[in-house]
Amino acid sequence: MRPLPFQSGKTVTDTPNLKASAIAHANIAVAKYWGKRNNEINLPYTDSIAFNVDALVTETTACWNDDDFRDGLVINGWEVPAQNIGRLQRILDAIRQKTGLTQRCILHSKNNFNLATGLASSASGCAAAALAASKAAGLDLNESELSSLARLGSGSAARSIPDGWTRWHAGTREDGSDSYAVSIAPPNHWPLHVFVVQVSDTPKSISSTDAMRKCQDSPFWQTYLNETKDAADIAQNAIVQRDFAALTAAMHHNTMLLHALAMTCQPPILFLAPKSLELIQHILRSSQAMQVCCTLDAGANVVILCEEVCWPFVKNDIIALGLPYIQTHIGHGARLI
Ligand code: PMV
């Protein structure tokens, strides 16, 4: 009998042997990944530095089985149309290639935060999927192999595999085998407070991949590349030495370079919303008097870092603007559950 297409409501307990669950955290970049030297396997031009965010979590269960004729994805109970699982498809195909498995994989994923709003949901999603699906397929990959596998889904997902503060080495090889992330410091290395401020809950109008491609046509693309070539080294030194002033300078400069570059595309790409700007102005002012800094990835939401003694002041600023937020810490890497 011909196998039935993937049916919603199917549980992942159907084939218990090829099943595993993992969690991963979203990560926010201090020195950003922006621009791909290879679009197929997400190879960046430059190294990048990020931290995992404890409170932003994706939990994924992967189950390989013979019953379905195509891979499937269910996010927060909603079945995602097959044509939209593109990013994860590359991860699942790579696992089939490594193992010789012929089965299809169904991924059930739960996110505790909004998707596609510039809060790195694809990073935590692809990292959790890479770990769960590879384990369920019987693979025991080491951290760099897992990071490379997660990278196939979404570049920044490479950094959601290792612990705490991470560095993604761009690598130079064409096959991407030296392009993976490593931990540069554990979460407890620097007990900073993290505020994730939700300025917008509407999905962004352009994907990071499309925005990166457009940015390469900006008249400032080459300037951007020159200006950011040492960004990862500078950010890593600041983090390793727990030098907040250096972290602030590195993070603010890197964030503004990316957003300025995006604004010079034709047509312009504007990730910022009015409330993002208002909050950034508050933080820039406050950062002259206390240890607080902020960044945005490719979206309107703002992520703030501050030293322990400053958090009540930062919280007041956010509340004064009437914005919803999550107060959290630096998080761990991906793990099986
Ligand atoms: O991994 P992607 O394709 O979602 O790209 C992420 C790009 C930024 O979030 C803007 C920067 C970064 O380093 O995470």
C-alpha cells in the first residue's frame, strides 16, 4: 500500500527507536554575521561572536519513520507546509547522506517566543533540530560537527550549539568543514543581565538571507567588510577580559554598521521601528553613566546587556516606554532532553 502523506495529529511515539528530543537557545550577535560567501551551505565572510539567551528556547522532538513519504515540521502545534521547511530540509538530507537512512523525519518543535521577528528563532530551531534529528538517526556527532550541521539550516544556528559566549569561525574551506562555532566562555563567566525587549511582534518584511544578498549591492558593502574584519577579535577580547566599556563600543559600532548598510540598499531596508530608536537613544544616553549597552539583529526588537548593579535602572527605562520585555541571563548550548 502506498504510504499516506504526513498527517497532522500524528504523534511522535509511533516509532520509538528513532526518536530524540533536544533544546537550544536563541543567540544574539555582538559581532554579527552578515553576508555569505556560499549561499547553499551558509558560509560567512567573517567570524562572528554571540551569546545564548537563557529565556529564549526551542524544544524539538525528531522522529524518523517509514510511514511518511516526506519530511514534516510541526511548530507550536501548527503543521508547516512542506515547501516551507526548506532550511531544515538541508539538515535532514545531510543526516540521510551520513547515515544511509532512507526514512523521513517528522520534527515537532515548540518555541517560547515569536518567530521571524529578529530574535533568532531560526537559530534555536535549527540547532535543536540538528541535535534531535542526528541523535534520533543514531549519529553521535561532536560539537563542531553538530555546529556545522545546524549551520546548514541557518548560519547563526551554528552558534546555538556551544555553551555561553560563542565564536563562529568563518573558515576558508569550500566544503565548510572548518566553519563552525566554539564556546569562548561559559554562561557564568560574566553574570550580566539580558533584557529582550519586544518592540514588534510582526514578522519582518524581508528574510536575513534576502537582506544579506541585497546589502552586497550597497555602495558601502566593501567599506562594511573592511570595517568589520576585526570585529570578532575585538568583541572576544572584551568578553574574555570582562571589559564592559570595550564590549559596549564593539557592540554599538557593529550594530550601527549593519543597520546603516541595510539602509543604503535600493530599495532601503529599515529594520528599526520608532520605538526601537527611542529605546536605543535611552540606552546610548545611559551607557555614558553606567554599564549598559544594546543591539538589534535583523529586526526591530532590542536586546540589552547590563551589569548586575544596573538592572533596576534599565528596567525602569524599558517600563517607561511601555514595552514588553523578558529579563534573563546568558544561556547554555544545545542539549538532549
Ligand atoms: O542565521 P540567519 O540567516 O538568520 O542570519 C542572522 C543574521 C543576524 O542575526 C542579523 C546576525 C547574526 O550574526 O546573528
